[in-house]
Amino acid sequence: MTPTTPTTTSTRKATTVEYRRVLLEGAAVQVVREGDELVAADGRRVKTAEAHHLPPVRPSKVIAVHLNHRSRVEEFGVGLPPAPTYFHKPVSALNAHGGAVVRPERCKYLNYEGEIGIVIGRTCRNIAPADADTYIAGYTVANDYGLHDFRDTDAGSMLRVKGSDTLCPLGPGLVTGWDFHSKYLRTYVNGELVQDGSTDEMEWDMRYLVSDIARTITMEPGDVILSGTPANSRPVRPGDVVEVEAEGLGRLTNHIVTGPTAVRSDVGAQPTESEEVVSTAFGGDWEFRGIRPPRR
């Protein structure tokens, strides 16, 4: 169940509560965080550090914005479009706090992207930005992983790049009543700070994104919009531990593993290592995407 947002007050004025979903005695249970414990409605308790986390919500869809943070735009040396553009991550890509993120064999360019996820609280369609708060249940930390080995064939849809299994960790919880203004967003790899951004550098804020998508797509309770990443997304390798921390939302932790099977070579487009793939994975030159001259 996704907590709903009151229609009479803005979430910026609401009391902050953190909801999580965990496995308790083999069942998925929504709990509330109380200090270092998670408490179920029936009174059962589990230590936060010992809990088996699930994604904090069960969305029918996950929609992500391409570029939104100005540091990311500057890193690529491009200009923002006049309005945000989006792609879709299938729900089969969902992952949770503590979960393993799979880099398939024969792939090299799996990039982290620390983000904030907007969680819808009630059915939302054709609303004004000024009213969006009343449709937002809360926010969660996200890591919008990208498997850039498939960028040469999937750059338009981003389907395999961003939608492959395990590439959408959310969590650890859903926080209500969180004010998104002036909050830091940081990513760490093996304890080293690699992304250091702020919500103040977002070109389009949370309300705008919800209103924009809901013009033509009905958003249902639990649906998630990923709001963009700051500069310095880079590849990670099996064995790495990646943590995304958003001020007031907590820290999402995952580890990278090698997939149990390689990407099949007898069907479909294959992983590539073109200049386009490499330059995107290491940050730069998006203006040449799809038209880059061949290597000499």
C-alpha cells in the first residue's frame, strides 16, 4: 500500500514519516521507521540493519527524465531542450536497498546515476504544477543505472540501457512530508564521493515533472518519476558498493555482481564499445550521438 497525500495541505507542511517495505516471516509488510527499528502495524519489530528490504512502493510504471541537473548538462557541453524529455524503465527492473545490481557478462559500461524518485499518492491526470503536491505521496532515493553497452542500438528508447533487470533500485524507504528544496544528492563508490549535487540545480522541479507527465499519461498510486542525476556518472564493476544519499531521505546501498549468464550472442543486437558508448559512459559529447564520425 502506498501512503496517500492529504488533499488539504502541501507535503512541504506535513509531518515527515518514513515507510518501508520488508520481508517479515516470508511476507511483504509495510513498516514505519522508528529510529533504528522498523515497526509493522501489528507491532512486530525488526532492526533496520537486519531487515530484508523490498522496493518501498509497487509502481505500475517508472518514468525517468533524461537531463535535468545543470551540472550534468555542463558536463556534456550541451544545452537543455525547451522542455524535459523522458524514457520508461519497466517494473521488472525494480530493485531494493541492499540488492545486487547485475552487470551481464560481455558488458563493461554499467553506470550509476544517483537520483530522487517522486512517488505518486493518488490518481493524477491533467493537473497544474501548483496542485502537484497534493498528488505526491512522498519521495525515495533511486539509482538509475544505465547499461551503456547497448546505447548504439537503444539510444532512442533506452530500453535495454536503462530497463534491464535489477537496474532500478529504490529505497530504503518512502518519506512523506519532505521539502525537496536545497537538498544535497550524493553518490559514493566504495566509500569515495563520486557525485555531489543539489536539488537546486534542477531545471524542472518535482511539481513541474509530475504535471508535465500527467498531461497525457495517467499516473497511479505508487508510480515513480525519476528526476535526473548530477554530473559524474561513471562505470562501476562487479565487487563495487554503490551508495546514493539524499538529504532527509536516507542512503540507498547496492553492490554490483556479474550476471549468472552472458548476453546471448545468437540473437539480437550485441554489446558494443564504440566511441559513442565510451564517451557517454565517461561523460561527454552527447551532441554527436548518432552522427559521430567513425574512428580513424
